[in-house]
Amino acid sequence: MSRMSRGLRTLASLMLITGLTGCMGLDQVPRAERDPIYGLGQSAARLLDEQSWTPPLGEQVLLLAPPEVDTSLEVQPGALNEALTRALLALKDGPQVLNWSNDRPGIDSLQWRLVARLDTSGGPLRLSDRTLQPYQLTLELVRRLSAERQQTRTFTLSGAFDQAALDALASARPAS
């Protein structure tokens, strides 16, 4: 009986140590996953991936123009551009993604110029334990069908950032 009891205690101890080790790892989430802009990029990529594309999204080329970001959000346009680029490239059957300028249209019908606009959609919402900053992300895709015709597709994401997360992002930004 004591051998069985000792074995059960050893097993219980191992399970406890394994459980505690797993719990310790929960707080070690990579910074990027806590970054609200990273999450927004992931949501935007999923939104585009869910759309119907002819030919499929994997055959499309997205030319990412520099994003337009409301200055009151204290979000760097480069951070949004990087989050969008990484999220789109991470899609299983995702598009090719290139940085582009605002003034250059796509070259052919498989190239979409993507202009992202991130705006605040109202004043901060003060809750008892935090402040939320509402936002609206507009993704406008334009492709040239011919010299005189173009096609436009527009998608919108709305939500709210936790102001503390935005503040942490701004304070972590290297001084320029």
C-alpha cells in the first residue's frame, strides 16, 4: 500500500509541477500578440481572406499604400503597415504583398492597390476599470481593369482599442 501511495504522490506531484509550469507560460505571450495594432492587422487579413475572389486570393497581388492614421490614436502608420503586411503574408493561401505609394495605380487586373485608413470613431469611452478608444479601419482596394475603368472594393472593421494598450505601444516606440 505504501508503494502505491508513494507512486500516487509522485504522480500527483508531477501533475502539479506540469500544471504550474503551464500556467507560468500563459503570461509569456509574445509582445506582438498583446499589441492592439498586431491584432487589428490579423482581423483585417481574416476579413479579406473571407471574401470571394476571382481568381482566388492566392493569385492576387496587394500593393499596400502607406496607411492613413488618425493622429489622435498615437499609432505610427508604419506599425499598421507592418501589421497588415505580416498578417496578409501569414494567410495560408494569401496574396502577394508589396509596399506601394499612394499615387501609383496597379498595373494589371490582378493587382489591387490597398489603402488603409484608421480613424477614431468618437471620443473615448470611460468605463469603471479602463478607457476604450473606438476606431474604424477602412480598407479600400482599387484595381485598374482598363485605361478608363477601375474596380473598387471597400471593407470596414470597427471596434475599440484599450487605451492602456495604446499608451504602452506609444511608450515602447523608439524615440525618433
